[in-house]
Amino acid sequence: MAEPLLRIRNLKIRIQNGGETGYPVNDISYDLCENETLGIVGESGSGKSMHVLAMLGLLPRGLAVESGEIVFAGRDLLKMNAQELRNVRGKEIGIVFQDPMTSLNPVLTVGRQISEVLVRHKRLDWRSARARARELLELVGIPDAERRMRAFPFQFSGGMRQRVMIAIALACEPRLLIADEATTALDVTIQAQVIDLIRSLKERFGMSVLWITHDIGVVAGFAETVQVMYAGQIMERGPVRSVFYNPASAYTWSLLKSLPRPDQVAGEPLYQIPGQPPNPFRLAKGDPFAERNPFATPRCFEERPALRPVGDVQGHEVAAWYDLKTRIRETGGAA
Ligand SMILES: Nc1ncnc2c1ncn2[C@@H]1O[C@H](COP(=O)(O)OP(=O)(O)O)[C@@H](O)[C@H]1O
Ligand SMILES: [Mg+2]
């Protein structure tokens, strides 16, 4: 089998706060293949962003990689120095974060900011860089690109700013695009447009996409594979359809159940996952979701389950001691 583009093994991230130690990312392993779109979902605080920041050498103070490997295109990113990482970032890995206002420079024109990436990473002269920047703005669907080149970030709407970020992320034709809550701040219509845009650009550039969101609904129509994270662990993963139609983790089941549905009766409250989100400083010794899981069994509180195959669907795996369908039947469904 071909080597995956990204191979993460046993990644563990430690956070130090006074005398306390926590693990926001607690031993995760996964592969991302060439041309694959992998969605990572989970509530806020599940470690999605931290594992990406570790990959890019951008962990905030107080957080550090304790152990593991992050191999991108055959090289361990965790062994690279700052200069090598800077070259990978923006050139081989393009990144789009949630808030373009904080990633864009407010005092430079948008044209200048895109051109700069091309001058730095692609060694273009300013004139060619500018021409290419204009093409990129057109590519991401910004009308009147020539004029918009001279505008400043605050003169763009949220959706248009996110398109500018995508243009910057794609400027060097990266092999991997990471979108971390890239559409979370946008309204639903604009969100759908941005997703469509990334989907078509993916076809065009032939890149891999790591799509991170707290919204399991966003991943449904877009990713091929989905991975559900909770408390810094991977609870379930597999082909999107299989995970959505046949969830095996009570956590995935809860996320799906809390989605608004077309057949929702007006005024009927949405399912809310009981209890508190996980705290990396107070990790349970067993299944991290056990205390919020209406289907938990005694063993869930005792031992941490490893990923195991689900049925006979290739690549569908769950970290759970129980069989979800059996537990739903035994308990008569969730309260
Ligand atoms: N800047 C930070 N400093 C210290 N701890 C942080 C910081 N950001 C996040 N954390 C911790 O890391 C955990 C995981 O956060 P994060 O990866 O941002 O979650 P997600 O992206 O899934 O919402 C959080 O619950 C929090 O405890
Ligand atoms: Mg995040």
C-alpha cells in the first residue's frame, strides 16, 4: 500500500498549568491519504485544534508534544526546526482558520498579502506574484478581482474574507489543506458556498483535505471519511455513510441526535448531551464519555477501550466496550 500523505502515531500533547498536568490530545493515531477528505468532528475542547497546531509547530505556551510522530510526506514534522516548519507551512500545507480577521494583516491590502506568499515561497517576482494573486481571487469567486486587490481586509464581508484566506492557503498549491472551523463564523448559505468552493478546488488541485469542525452536519455531505474526537481521543471513525447511518459510539450517536432534523416537530427541544464537556486535567481512567453516556456499562468506567472494527465495513472502527444497538434496546433508548 502507498505511504499515506499524513501519518500520525500515538500523538500525546501535554498541558502544564501550575502544578497540574493535563492531556488535551491523549494518544491519537490516524492516516490521511493523497486526495482524501477527512472530517474531524467533536465538541469544543476535544483536542481538534491542538493536534493541528502541534503539526504546524504552533502550540500555545504551556502546551507541548509529549510523545508521538507526525509524518508528512515522509518527514516527521516534530523533528523539524523552525525554519523547515515555516517552509512546510503555507507551502506544502495550507491552513484556513475560523477567524480570518486575526490571520490577515489589517494594514496591508489583500493583493499584497497574497502576493507576499508567492514571493516568499514560490520565489516569484512581485509583478508575476501580483498577476497570480489576481487569478487566485478570481478562482475563489471574488468578483471584480482587480479592484479588490487594492482593498483592505475590513472592506470585505466575513464570507469574502474567508475566500481570501482560502486563496492564500492555496497560493502555493499545497498537498494538504487544513480547514479548522473554516466556515463556523459564516451563515448557512455562505457556509455552503465555501464548502462547495473547497470541494471544487480539491478536484482541481488534487490535494488532501483535513476538515475540522464541531458541527457533524457539515462533514456529512463533504468528507469521505470521518473521525469523531472526544477528550483528546478518537472515539469512532470510518466511511462517512457508515458512521452516520450506523454509529457505534454513544458519543457519535449523541452528536447526531443533537442535530436539528427536517422532520423535527416545531418547538420540540433538541437533544442535549447531559453533563459537562471533558476537562483535560480530570481525565477518566476508563472511556472518557462514560459519565455522560446513558448506555454505559460498568466496564466503561474501569478501562479505556481501544479502537476495534465495527461489523464488516472496511475502516469503520469504534472505541467502546458496548454494542450500541444492544444497549439502546436494553435501556429503551436515551431519556
Ligand atoms: N491557549 C490554550 N492554553 C491552554 N490550554 C488550552 C488552550 N487552548 C486550548 N486549551 C486546552 O486544550 C483543550 C483542547 O482544546 P482544542 O484543541 O482547542 O479543542 P477543539 O479544537 O476540539 O475545540 C481545551 O479543552 C483546553 O483545555
Ligand atoms: Mg478548535
